[in-house]
Amino acid sequence: MRKKYNQIGRSMVEMLGVLAIIGVLSVGGITGYSKAMQKYKLNKHAQSINLLINNIIAITPSFKNSYTGTPITEKLLYQLNLIPTDMQYETEILKDIFDNSLKYMYAYSRNIDGTGQMEHYLYMTLSMSADTVTTKSAAACHSIINVAKSNSANIKSIQLRSSTDNNLHNLAEIFYGHNYCSTGRKCIKNLTNTDIENMCYNCTSKISCTLYIFFPTS
């Protein structure tokens, strides 16, 4: 008489099915985590850019009253503790969390004919390496334009300069702040998501691209 044994465990087919389900859930979890982290970094980037711009706006009256002819740069912003903690500043190089370089300048700009004017601007040179052109650079581009839009009352203009070579930077787009947006000029406050998308696409499709934010000097 044969003894009957109770079967304990699962068959190979069942185990493979369980492993397949775990694999699918893992991939979905990793994708969801990546998207969440990207959204988090975008929010942090927008916050740090917004803080930097507002710090510059707040300190501008002091610059105007004490300017001695020596260019004021991001080094002074660092010394005054006006650079957000999310940004990196080392050896006079300022970078955002996406590794894009930022420069700040408050100085007298002289023209060829001897005339000149005060220039007061923050600009970002977007990183154009192959692994960042569609993510980090585009994200930074959207972020800085949206922040500038929310501060349009205190901004003179946004300028986009891009090039297909490494030497010349041609003015591609310019939008004016609330107090400078006269008839015939494009206004920052009227920028749509499509406008911003087009600007950033034109920017990140070039070899080099720089976004300028000009502030009032008077």
C-alpha cells in the first residue's frame, strides 16, 4: 500500500509567475521613484532660483547707492550670504542643482562710441552635454523663465541668446517686464506655456545657449 504525501510549497510555474509579478512591481516602483525625485528637484530648483532673484532685487538699492565702478559679481552675493544653500559656489563658479552655470553682473557697460549704461543682470549658461539636453537643461530653462514671469514687475527683460557654434550668440527671443512692455513688445506676463516650451526647445536644440534676466538700473 502506497503512502500518500501532502505536497508543500509551489510549483516551478507558480514561482516563475510570482517572480514575474515582483519584477513588474519593481520596475513600476523605480519609475515612480525617479519621476518623484525629478519633480522634487524641479521644485527645489524653482525655489532656489526664486530666492536668488528676490535676493538680488532686495539688495539692488544698496548696489546703486554704493557702486564705485568695480563690477559686482556672484562673489559678492556669496560674501553677503545671498546664494541659496541648494546652489554650489566654489572658486568663483556658481552652479544650480542641475549643474548649469550662473553668472551675476552689475557693472557699467561701455559702447564703442564711448557712451555706456549700467547693466544689471543674471544669466544662466545651460549645460549642453548629451545626457542633460532633454532633461536638466530643459528643466532649468522652464524653471528660470517661470520664476522670472512671477517677478515680472521687478524685471526689465528676459533674453535668450543661442548659437549653432561656440563663438557667436545671437539674440533669439526677448520678453519685457511689466514696466517696460510697451506697444509692439512681447511681455513676460503674457508668456504662455507654449511660448516657454518653444523658447526652451530653441535653446536646448543649439550647441550653446544662455538665458539672461535683466533688472532695472534706475
